[in-house]
Amino acid sequence: MSPSEEAAVSLTPAAADLVRRLREAHGPLMFHQSGGCCDGSAPMCYQDGEFRTGGSDVLLASLDVDGVAENIPFWMSRSQFELWAHTRLIVDVVEGRGSGFSLEAPEGVRFLIRSRLVGP
């Protein structure tokens, strides 16, 4: 697969497992990646539609996760997208609680973005 054919966003196996658990507990999900600092720069997972998106956001991907009935939209703020246009994002999970409103916070873990540069 060439860099231009790669998915803009993918999940590690650990992130996919957590997404399945969150989906079972909370229903359909969505992600939003803002350009904020600290925890605001982490991908946040919400019940689908709970975070309002608009013209300042870009739908980067519609994630197909085994064991989840529907695709999960992954949104990013437009300003952040402009900075990360030549990267592929990998959503991972690490131990430790973030301080945001993301659904995984009570689980003692948090989503984290890892990125890889791709050609122009």
C-alpha cells in the first residue's frame, strides 16, 4: 500500500479493544482531535453526536472496527488538520487518566495519538 492509500487514522489493537468495550457500555461513538494543549491535544472519545462539530472541523476518517456495528467518525479541528496534513495518525492507549471528558477516563487509561510522516 502506498502512503497515499494508507488510512489517515488507524487504531492499535489495544485501542480497538477499548473502543469495543466503550461501544458496548455507551453506544455509538465518535472521536475528536483538537489542537489544544495538554489533554486538549489528546483524541477525545464521546458518544456519537455528543461533541458538536461544525465548519471548523474536518472529518478525517470513518473507522471500521471489528466487533462494532457502525463506523466511528474521527474529527479533527481544521487548524490542527492543516498542521498535520502529511501525517498518519495512530490512536493508541496508555495507562494513566487524562483530565478531559473522554469516555475512557474512568477506565484508568487514556487515548494517545502517535503519528508518522508521509510524503507530500
